Amino acid sequence: MKPLLLRLLLALVLALTQRSAPAHDAIAFVPAPVLPGGFVVPLFAPDSPSLRHDRIGEREQYNTTHTVPSARVQSVIGIHNPSIEVHLSGASTGAAVIVAPGGGHRILWVGPEGADLVSFFAQHGVATVILRNRLRVDGYEPTVDAVNDALQAVRIVRARAKEWKLDPEKIGIMGFSAGAELAAWAAIDYNRAVPANDPLAAVSARPSFVTLVYPGPSPFAKGATPSIPDDVPPSFITSPGSGDQVHALWATEYFTAMLTRGVPNLEMHIYGNGVHAGGIKDRGGIPFGTWHYRFVEWFRDLGFLQAPSLPTKAATDVAAYAAKRAATPAGTAKP
């Protein structure tokens, strides 16, 4: 074979080999913390089949929709290597809240619906974990990819609870708007399958509690009737009412489905005044501006603010409810 032809053939083979090789060797982008004092943990290994390996090296984009420049990261898009930002300072109770920011699946408000909660929860001895999940605007499906991110966040925090001095039975999720959609799915679909080679596949993704703040459509929207597991976690739900009608209706659908089923320790607050979004910002003295204090009262009542490793009222009530459900004869109507 002529040398020139041989060189061309070798070049073609090399090009085809490089094109077909999986992009597992790509260096995944890992963001800096939004707030000083935290540290970032990717949800998946770079070679995980859950990721798009051709995109995990892309940098996230910050504050892209803002007309006024800000030195602080308020929002993010372009999330291809989803992660959690962990803030453990002051977590004396061992409890941790995984915060899923909203943004209509078009953006992630990691500032007002993430970083702003860190100091508030620290005052009550609770760790804050800010979720950076994948977004529809970047080509992902919320009920698949984003919910998988939320469930993986629960697994990671639970798997590392001892290392981080947390109580594995006090790890839950609080979602805002679109983030509440993820939290609502996490409440009932935490047993969905994960890749067998995932090192956390055996770790429970069941949240110990769920909080929905001015939620987007839940699994119960439009009359849907998905199965509710017998050990479904307790839920706290809140929203403005007339000023945020559509989200109040979605909140009510979730609450009604759980209440009809007889799930214990449900609590919902629908406020007469208020508008959508804003996290825990000051709202000029209206009652909706105090929803996070009502959450703390509920949280304390269920035992999440007591010393680590002590059984919570929430866990005791869930176990009793599940046992009652299991003891009900087949074919008998269950609440």
C-alpha cells in the first residue's frame, strides 16, 4: 500500500475512533458556593449514565436575566453537572433542609430561594443544602431529570450524615414554586429506580419531611390520582391566596389528596394577601411574611428541633400510620 494512502487510512480510523469514544473523560464543571461558608458536592460521578457527558464541562451562567448588575449570585442557568451546596454551620439539631429553588424551570433562584435561608435555619440549629438541579430551559425534563436530582440530593446527604454530623432521620426537602414540584414528587416517588452502578443506589431517597412553598403543579394536578406510599412523609404547604390564585389551587390539590388519604401531620397556610415568589423576604408586615416562622413551629412540634438521634414525633406517627394501613384487610376502604 502506498504511504500516502496508508496515512489517509490511519487518519480515518483515528477520527472514527475518537468520534465514537464516550466523553467520560470530560472535566465536569463544579461551581463555587453561592454563599461563603458552604461547599459544593456534585450529585453524580462524571461517568454516571444520568449525565450528558458532552455537556458536563460547560460553565453555569449567573444572573442572566438581571437588568441591574449584582455582585451576588441570585440566579443560575446552564446546569449540566447538578450539585448541592452544603451549609453545616450551627446545625446542632442534626436536621437538614434541602432547598429546591424555583424559577419556572427557566432559571434557578439560588439567592432569594436558597442562600437567603441559610442564616435563618442556622439560628434554629438546622443545616441548609441548596440544590442546583437541571432545568427544562437547558433541555431536561423536570419530572425525570430534576426530580432525580432532588432524590439524589437526599441520598447524598443521608449517606454522608455521619461525616457531616447530621441525623439521617431528619433530612427533608423544601421546594419553592417549580422547586416545590420536585419536592411533591419526592414525597411519593422516592422509590423510583436508579442505575445499578450508582454507589448510592441502596441509600433511601425518602425525605423525612416535605415543604411546598407557593408550589407549581403537583402529581395530583388535573385530577390525577398517583399512588401514595404508606410511609409518605409529613408535609407543610403554604402560599398566598387571591394574589397567587393558581399556585394556591395547586397547593390545595396536594393538601386535599394527602388529607383525603388520612396522612398524619399535614399543615397548610393559605394567606389572604401576598404575591408569588420572594422566599423569606420582608413583605411589609402582612401575615404571609411570617410563613417561615409557622414552618419552624410545625417543625418543632414534629420533633425535628430536638437533640440528634432522638426519635421524632413525625417518624413515630408515620410508622403508626403505615402499620394501620398494612393491617387493613384487602378490599376494605382505607382513608
